[in-house]
Amino acid sequence: MTRSSKIVACAAALAYIGAAAEHIGLVSTTYPAGVAASGTIQVNNAYGEVNVEGWDRPDVEVTVTRSVFQHDTPQAREAAQRYLNQIRVNTAKAANGDLTISTSFPSRNRLIRLFRGWGDFTLEYRIQVPRHSRLEIREGKGDVVIVDVTGDIDARAHVGDILVQVPQSATYQVDARCRFGSVYSDLPGTSRNASLFGHSFRENAAAASHRLYLRVGAGGISLQQFRNPLEPAAAR
């Protein structure tokens, strides 16, 4: 077999392997947990896609979907199910109304594999919180999307993007920085290159009612404003 034919055969084998693998062993769990509207929502040790949505209810609801990227065989499905059941999301409510949402993974060997190859599984978090809550999010690898939360936000990700959508009516003190990546903002402020590969954006509005503190190691940050819903027309 010539060198070129070996390369073609290898590429074909890799394509077959990639086509045969898929997400299996889906596990979706909902964790309802009450928390006061003035409480801080802390999301610790997250890994995957984190979506936080503000709503009018006073409680918090967390839904986590877990899946493994493996070949779809009976043995793989069974192993995936056992493994995913070991990835746990725990909620703990403090006496002051704060809520901590934390993720725990299986054995130490799996954790080493997680950080070497970024894991062989995916997690998707959907967290619905009182709209005026304060947020503290710590993300390992993955994107963080925060929509319609008007309290203080402190979000940090090692690898991934952070997107924050806030109403136009609110004012913010902003401190956003990417070590490797860029920051985009609809909000007024000062943008500058923080380093050769990094970027930062700041706004120190004296009258700001809320604070956005955002940090990304490698990825991007986007701050977007959306128009508030129109007032209903007065009845004639």
C-alpha cells in the first residue's frame, strides 16, 4: 500500500468512527429549590452549557441534561447510564436565602481524564431564577448565557463564551475581560486591548444600580441590551 493510499484509508476509518459515535445515555433531572428573590444564586464547578433565565417567580428551578459521546451499542449505553448517574448536581439553601448549585463528578481518575481531554460527556444546565437575583457563576469549560437577570452578576469561565442580555432600562457598572479573546458590548463604556491577545471593557457609571463582573480565560464576552416590553395600550 502506498503512502497516499494509507492516508486515504486512515481518513476513511476516522470518518466511519466519527459517524458511528453519537450522544447516548441521556439523563435529564429537574431540581426544584425555593430561594428568596433577594438571595444570591451561586453556580459552582459547572462544566458544559449553562443557561440562566430570569422569571417572575420567587423560586429557582434547575434542569440538567447529561449525555455521553460514545458508540451506540447495548454495552456502551449501559456503561453510559452508570457513569452519568454518578455526575450529580446538588442544591443547598442557606438560612439567608442564598442558594448554591454545585456539580460533583465521579472518581479522581475520571477527573484527570476530564481535564486532559475535556471529557467524554456533555452537561446542559437550564437555571430559572428570580429576575432580581444576584448571580455568581464558576464555569470550567463551556458557554454561559444569562438572559433577563437584573441583579449583580459575577460570571467567570476558564474556556468558553459568556453572553449577558440585560434590559435597556437598567444601568450597570461593568468590568469585563478576556485573557485570550475579545469583548463586545452594546452598553456604553471604554474598550481596550488588555494584552497581546486579550481585551477588556469597563464602565464606571456613578449612577449605576447594578454590577457586571465578567472574566474569561480563552473565549469571548458579549453584552447585549434588549428593549423592554411595551406597556399595554390603555383601554378606551
